[in-house]
Amino acid sequence: MRRTPHRPSGRPLAAAVAAAGLLGLLTAVPRTAPPPVAEPATAPVAAASETTATVFYSTKTRNWSAYYLHYAPDGGSWTTVPGTRMTAACADWVKLTVPLGGAGGLKATFTDGSGTWDNNAGRNYDLGTGSITVKDGAVAHSDPCTGTGPGEPDPTGPNTASVYYATSTVGWSTVNLHYRPHGGAWTAVPGLGMEAACTGWVKRTVDLGSATGLQAAFNNGNGIWDNNNGGDYTLPAGLTTVKDRTVTTAAKDPCAAEEPDTEAPSAPTGVKAVADGVSVLLTWEPATDDRGVTKYQVTRTGGTKGTLVTDTGSTVFADTGLEARTAYHYTVRALDAAGNVSAASAPATATTGEKPTAPAAGSPLGTDPRKDPIYFVLTARFNDGDPTNNRGGSQHEKSGNAANDDPMFRGDFKGLVQKLDYIKGLGFSAVWITPVVLNRSDYDYHGYHGYDFYKVDPRLESAGASYQDLINAAHAKGMKIYQDVVHNHSSRWGAKGLFTPKTYGVRDAQWSWYYDERNDGFAYDGLTVEPKSGKSYYNGDLWSTAEPTGNTCVGWGTPTGHTSPEGYRIYNCQWPSPTSGMFPKALYHNCWIGNWEGEDSRSCWIHDDLADFNTENAQVQNYLIGAYNKYIDMGVDGFRLDTAVHIPRTTWNRRFLPAIQERVTQRFGAEAAENFFVFGEVAAFVNDKWNRGSVNHSAQFFTWKERKEYSADDEKAALEMYAYEQQQGTGAQPVSDNAFLKGNAYHAPDRSRFSGMNVIDMRMHMNFGDANNAFHNGKDSDDSYHDATYNVVYVDSHDYGPNKSGERYTGGTDAWAENMALMWTFRGIPTLYYGSEIEFRKGKQIDCGPRCPLASTGRAYFGDHLAGEVTASDFGKVSSATGKVAETLAAPLARHLQRLNEIRRAVPALQMGQYSTEGISGSMAYKRRYTDAASGTDSFALVTVSGSATYTGIPNGTYTDAVTGDTKVVSGGTLTVPAPGKGNLRVYVLDLGGKNAAPGKIGTAGPYLK
């Protein structure tokens, strides 16, 4: 949205021009390349009415014996080399006045006339009109040889103003101060040049006469303004700083040497130690410091191993591997960047219990994630191994699930362990599971309403089938577990251990059916039935008949004008709201999203059932980091980051992503950390490359490191980054060739700018209504990802089908086969939503909440199709299957998947290779190569999906099709492949001999690959 800038009385129109948006969204002006130094035309002759520029050049910049100005008026010709000689102006300055005709400025370079040049490091100087100075590469607008600059008021009184302006956000090399003392006149545009004061700051001291302040705006001398979004700045006399549109009066000199930090942080408070078997979880409240706490030092005593001192960046510390039945004592100190150490906290003590009989924590498999196709399951809807942990929740009857004997929590880890061989038999070597943390909501089977992030939901676990058992069982079969994790929000009940609301409203005669009678001796865990209410979804801890102590919700208990569907009167605070005061601003955001492509989408609530964390708060960060460290320690192989777009990239890049890498490295080593797969859901539901032009809301944006320094404060940094990157726009974002071959050659990818987050390929997902469309849209975006070979690619999911359809994909079996053929051979990691191997629930609404039975949706229970026994002998190979699961495995798409997985697993180029379409005709045709000197691997393959293709400029040699076994000898760099048919493909692999010999025909012909 554009806004009309403010224009003060008597101020030139040019000074009022400003762009709309956060921090002014300053409009960039592109710089031209250096001028040619061939003999251009001579300088024009000025008419009396033409504009001029008087250019002053500092002789301290270059100690030359002569100075020449070589220039071209904007739109005009360059002077003859070396230009026009400049004359002495005053001490340390030379000058030249040049005619500009009707031009609004000039391009310029300087030379000594003997071949030595100052051309602004190859960019030329971009100068305006009037008096201009060039000193040490900095351009300013003033006359250095007079006491005052153009338009500067003569000093007539005692007052001055020293104005410091921060250049770190705007990125200008030149800054001018355009101002008028209160009651006085404006300086001439563009104002007075400001001088470099220190890194990130420029300064100008001006006389105010008898005035006590001034109105001001800033510009870069080339028409780009910061005029406080059209309102100008009002500054007082004295020292003032202006940074990111924030004015600080009576400020400290930002360039003054900082005083030594001698003040220690406060001692941490609220230290609590809770034992769980032979582990202790230690938590405490953040300490305070005048310049910020950088870390904490935990001291443990007790046991036979003596005193242990450990540093941590969070307010959560998990102490594991302790001795059984032993008392341990803990104190915590806070440290700041200067090394000042706080006093020790009050001690906390915990006594460990028995060593658990559960299996020891596992280790991630630690191999390249691109080798592993992913099978995605909603654990609670996949397969039921233990009916005793099934729970229907408060919506069991209303949803219609009860009538189908289909509780929302039905599948579990035991059921998943039982069917790992089914998944392996299809050929998948990674399983993405929905969040495992304890949830709390009326309808929370999917796992996205986290309540206790430190506890695995008991509705998923069974004796002998804990989460750790699942991880270990998968690893024993060579399969990875990717855990879905949520950093953006908790449940509406808050997050246990961080903040839970005091109450959600009045329990009276009408609401006794909903709010249970309080039982202070009972703690909700989702599974255990509370004896008074007979419910496992007990909520008696969240109601009150009188306003509770410490309530912060505005208007608590006041009847509203609304009633529930049952006709009951609704009271204020009956339901969560970010604007009610129910959630503390420090820990939760306090607004609703108004613009899904605006900044508020990263700092406001998505839904009233998803309380939005203030992820820029250190306490929230530490809570989440500590929680997810627990699951890293259990040996999971990666994280899928839910709602990643709703957290600023700076917060991911500064806090959460480094914490993941740090923990995996600490526990399992650098190689495991490199291959710990992190992929984010950046939900950009558009069919174009950038999400409605907003880089901050586009999937590829999150794969990059920051390219600029921002405020140390995470909340400020998020705003600074958002404004800076929006200003840069789509055309100035980083690009990469990491996914692309150079001719026919693989090249080492550049990882130096990688953020640590890979992403779901939303553009391919959106366009998978047709495989050809998905292919061409996908490759069109690949230069803007850090490395698209790590993109997670799927057709549909638990949320949407292609083109943001709310239904499971229903394009037909042939179309599914074609989609799969593309996904399993093109760049990226192929991913399948459970059941798609039999087109399960095709055309059905994916999710309707509790408004309809789950059995009628795309999240229906799948276990009926898995009944029986199955044993996998290898990936994509089943040695035995009985019952219903045997029928499922015999389905056309299931057989198609098995062979696709066999082929992909046998050809490294299809897993990790870069690709190219250069020299190739064909609708979906490409070449891929992967080379690794360490292992001696070199794999080159030519692929065409469905249609015919001709490949030119390829290496000569013998190629063998992995689908048919057909062999072609190439001697002239060209190979032609006839169309294999819809859903079919050809994969011609170059025989490079030895371990890189072509594998020949892989597997047996099936319904599509034949």
C-alpha cells in the first residue's frame, strides 16, 4: 500500500518524495557500470540558465600532483579522457564547476591525468547538482570552503544540534541532512552532507540560532528519502540519534568508546530440579543484566563422580546418565559477554529413581538424506497396535467418530512398529511422523496442539512400544525417523513448564458440562482418566467460579452478547484470544494475523486454538530448544518444521537452527549433524516463483543465511530483516547453481550460505495437478533455493492437494503413476502421504475438524488395509505377506513404487545428482550426475518421463536403460529415446566401468514400468 508523503510548507517537492512501508521502504536507484575510457565527446558548453554542479575533491584522498574530473551529465556523453583539470579551492580541496544542461546530475571519475584513477571501485560516482564533496569514497552535499553549506542558516544564537544517523539499515554511502530550525527556512535540497562518525553512523552538527529544535529529513543525494514515512523528524537541540525511524533525544554519543562492563548479572531464580528415572530436568527463570546475559553455568554435586560444571545457552538443562537412587544438588550462575559472573542461585535438589528398563537412546543413521524416500504418516490414524491407549476426546460423539467406533487417537507407535516392514517393502527408508509431544485440545490427534513439549503423548505409547522403541526399531531396519516439530505455537491451554492460563472462564450451572470439577491431585496427560469426571480430557484446572488471583484477562466473567451452539451464555475469557490479556506479551504474541503476506503473519495468531509463541523471547526459545534437545538425544534423524513461515528467518538462523546443529554435533559428531535433515513447511500457496512478490513469505527464502547484520535484539532484528529484504525485492535475492550441472559435469556445491533449513517444495506441490506442469514450475524456481536437490517433494498431504485443493488427489491412477515417475527421478526427495499407494480416500475432503467423521476424510484410519503379516527382505522387496496387507501391496501404484524405489536406490545420480535440461528436447526430460571423489562414485543418467526425448552434447559411451535393459552406444554425442507412455519412463545410465558400471535392468516389469 502506498501512502501520500507529507510535504512541509515551503519545502521543495523533491524533498518530500518517499516510498511507503516499514522503515520507509526506501526506493533503490541502480548504479551503472564504469564508463568506457575510449575517447568520448568533449564537455558540453553551459547556457546561462542551465543547472551546474560544483564538485569538490579531497586532496587527502589521493596525493596527486594534478586532479582531473572525467564526467558525463545524466543522459549525456563523457568528456574526453582524462577530463577537465580541477583547480585549487581551499586547504585540502580542489574543485570544478561543470554545466549539466537539463540533467539532474552526473556520473564522474577522477584521475591524475597519468593513468591513475579513482572510479569508486569500478562503480563510478553518482553525483547530483549544487555543491558536492567527494572524500575517501564518500559523497556529501556541501561547500567545504565556506563556513556554511548551501541553504544553511547563519548562526545567530547559542543553540546547536548534533544529529547522528544510522546507515546500517538504509545502506547508503552518502547521507544528507535536510532541515529547518523551528520557525526558520529549509536548507536547499538535498541539504548538508553528513560525515562518517564511526561504523554504521554519520554525523552533522548544525547551528539553530535561538531555536530549540529542528524539523529534518535524510536522503542519499539521489532522490531517495527517509522523511519518517512522510511526517519528517522533529529533533531537539543537543545530541540526538536517529535509527530505524526511532529518535533518541539526549542520547549518548554512539561513537564514544564503550565503558567497560563491570556489572554482573542477577542471580538466576526459580531453579527447579525434577528427576525422571536417572535423568534430571533443571529449569530456572532468566537472569537480568544491563547488557544482556550470554550463557549460564550449571554446577552439579552429588554421586560418585564429583562436581560437574556445564555451560548452557538456555534456561533448561537436561542432566542424563546419572546414578540411580542418588541425590543431586544444582546451582546456576549467569554470565555476560564481559565474563562477569552472577552470584549462585538458591540450590535445587532432585533424587533419581531406578534406571529405566527402556532401551538406551539411539543414534541417528547419519547418511545423506537425499538417499531416503519419505513415507508420511499421521501416527494416530495409521495402524492401531494397542487399543488400550485409544481416546476419543470431547468431540467423539459430536464428530460422528463414535458411531464408526473410530476414536481420533487410534493408531500408535506399536502399530507403526508392526508395519515398518510394510513401509520398507514399498521401498521407503525414512518415515515422517506427526508431532509426538503431549497435546491438549478438543481435537488433537494430529499432534499440532502441543501442551507439554517435554513429554511424549501417552496416547501414542504402549508397554514395549515407547517412542524410543520406535526409533530403535526403525534404525534396526535401516530406516530413519523424521519428527514433526512445532516452534510457532502451543495449544490454547498454553505450554506446560512455560505458561498456562489461570482460567478460561466461569464454571456455572450452564458450563458444568464443559468445565470439570477441580481435582488438585490430578495432572492431565491425555490418557489417564480423571476419577471425578470420568474423562481423560479433564479440564478442571482451567476454570473458576470466582476471578482467580493473578488473572490478567480483561473483563473476566462478564457475560457477552453471544451464546454457544448449545444456547449457553458465553462469558469474557471463555475462549482464548490474543487481545484479551489472557496470555503474557513477553511469551505470546498479542494480535491476530490480518495480512497473510504481511509482517504480522510472523508475529500474530493463526487460530484461536493455536496460541502463538513470542519466538523472539529468550525464555520461549530456551523452552523449545530444551524440549527438542530431548528428541535429538533419542536419536531421531531429522525434524520437519511446522509453520516455519510464521517465524522470522532471523530467529531460525540465530537461535533454532544453530541450536539443532550444536546439539547433534555435541551428541553424535559433525558428520551426523551435517546429515541431520531439517525441512520447513513454508506454506506459499501460489503458482509462481515468489509468494505474491513477498520474498519473506516464499519457501526458498528460508534456505539462506542472513546477508546483513541486524540489531542484537531478536524482535528488532526481525523487523529490520523484513524491511531490508522486502526493499531488496525478488530481483536482488541470492541465487545458486548447486542443483545444476555445468554441461555434463557435476561440481562441488557451495554450502557457505546455507541457513541449515531445507524446505518442502511448495511450488511443485501446488502444480502437481499435472506432472509436466509441476516439472516446469519446479525447475523454474531452482536457482533461488540454496540447493533444490534437498527439496521435499509431494503431491498431496494431510493439509492440501495440488492447487490448494482441500481434497486428496484424484487425478487418476495413470496420473499418479506419472507423478511418481517424475518425483523418483527428478531432483529432490520424493515423499508420499500414507495410503496414496492405493489412492486411499481419493477425492475426499482432507480435513473437516470435528464437523464430520474422520472415516469420511483424507485422514481416515488406514490400518484395515494393513491387516495381516508382512516381512520385507530389503527396500522395495517383500519376502512374505498375508491377509489384507498382501492385497494392498499388490495394488498397481504400490508395485510401481517398489520398482521406482529399486531403480532410484541403484543409481546415485537419481538420489543426489545435479541436473540439466541443456541440449535436450522432450517435455519431461533431463540428465543427472553425481560425483564423489572420496567414495569413487561417478553416476550419469538420462531420464525421460512419459514422452520421447533427444539428448545432444552428452558423453560418448554405452548407456543401459534401468527399466528395460535396452543398450545404446553413443559415438556422436546424441541419443534419442522414443516415448515410453504415460506413467512410464526411461533411465539410460552411462557405463563408467568398475563400481560405476551401469546396473542394467533393475527389477521386473510392472503395470507402468515396462
